[in-house]
Amino acid sequence: MKRAKDLLVEAVETLLAARDNTAQLDAEVLMMYLQGYGRAQLYARLDEPINDETAASFRELVARRAQGEPVAYITSHREFMALDFYVDRRVLIPRPETELLLEYTVNKLRDKGWTEEEFPLVDVGTGSGVIAVYLALRFPRAKVYATDISTEALEVAKLNARRFEVEERINFLQGNLLEPLPEPVKILVSNPPYTILAQVEPNVARYEPNIALDGGPKGLAIYRELLRQAQTRLVRPGLIALEIGSEQANDVANLGRFFFPGCQIDVFKDYAGLDRVVILDIGEEPHNLP
């Protein structure tokens, strides 16, 4: 029988050969998942022997990763905002950039003094439900809606809502963007599809749902339709917070000005200094709709 440390060395070599840039981390995560360990336990047991059956299972997981399958799909787990969410191939894997979307949104709501209010909000294109669940936990007085065109994605989102005991607080609605909403909302938060599918990294396009990635020929199609719908489905004053691609700030801001003339627009950067979030602060009075 091999020791855990020997299997990890073997796994790292396999993953490096497959050009996995996070080979060491991925090997450790897969071992922890298989053994039910935390990181401290893993390091404490590196010299312990691993039985042949477990070793074979570990190698199978490593082989899946070497083929490009994301670790989050292999383990069915993804940490987001310090919470452990369930994910599978029915939904896009939550990214750190979306954590920034929520951080900037919460800060904006705090600055406006809205955090303790009872208000309707919507997570558009909820996917795994991470945004809706976090906002339901963060704002216990809010009335939360979560929409998605994919019934399969909504199944995962509902599972996560049950996991964090907020299933009674979130209204999950199947349909196109804001169309299924039964009432206007004050806060709209969305990480919509914004990539140009032909430019997506091959393994991402291979494993993750393309419907959650495809933003049209220029990556702007969903923003345009979402903002058009928001004209009649947003309570004023209201707020629209959008995650964007790193080169889309000007285009999304211009769409915001077109559909909501006079709104205040803020663009926020990610940790790499790239544009990542656009927030539209919509004033009291509606304007003539384009």
C-alpha cells in the first residue's frame, strides 16, 4: 500500500503533465474529498498507508481532472462567500468575481441606508442560487426572487436554498430574465451570460452549460434585453448591479444611460485591476422609455 503523500506526488505529476496550473491544490482537494478530511487532517496523515481500493478511486478522480473536468464538478462542492454550495454540470461554477459583485452591491445598499428595509429584490439568471441564497441570508427582511430560464439550474438553486434553510424566503421562477416576476423589484442583481462563446476556454465550454456562458456575438445581448425589461419592472428609486466582462464597462454603461437616462453609474474593478461590476443607481422619477 502506498502512503497518502506518495499518491499526492503521483497525482501532481499526472496533473502537471496535463497542464493543470493548480495541480498541487487540486490533488489535495481531491484527496480531502475522497477521505472526508480537512486540510489539517490531510497534512497530519500524509504518512499513513492508503488501501488499494481507495488509491484506485483517487486515481480515477485525478484522471477526470487531468481530462479537464473542473474540481467543483468532481466533488460537487464550491465555496462561495465562505459558504459551501452544491454544484453540478447543470449550473455554471461560481467564480470569485461574483463575490465582488455581491460585496460592491452590499456596500452600495449600506451607503444608501437600505440594508434594514423590506424590499423586493431579484437574482436574474440564478444558476446554482449562490447570489439569491447569500442575499436572503444577508437581508432577512428582503423579499427575494430568483429567475432562470433553465429548469435544471433551478433544481440546483432550490437544493442550495434548502441547504441553508432559506427555501421559504426565496421565490424561484422559471422564465426569461424578468418576465416571470409577479411584481416590480427595487434591487436587481445579475451575473448574466456575457462571454463570446467562440472565445471561451475549451474545457469551460466543454463542461459548463453553454446557456450560462453565451452572451451573443459581442457578449452584450443579455444586458440589452435585461435593461429593456427592467424599465417597467424596477421600483424607483432602485438599483441594478451587474457583473461584466473585463472589456464591457463602456458598452454596458452606455446601455444603462440609454434605458435609464440620468442614472448614476459606477464601475468597480476586480483584484487584477480589471473592470468587473457596473452598478446603476436609478433615481426617483421614471423617464420617457426609449
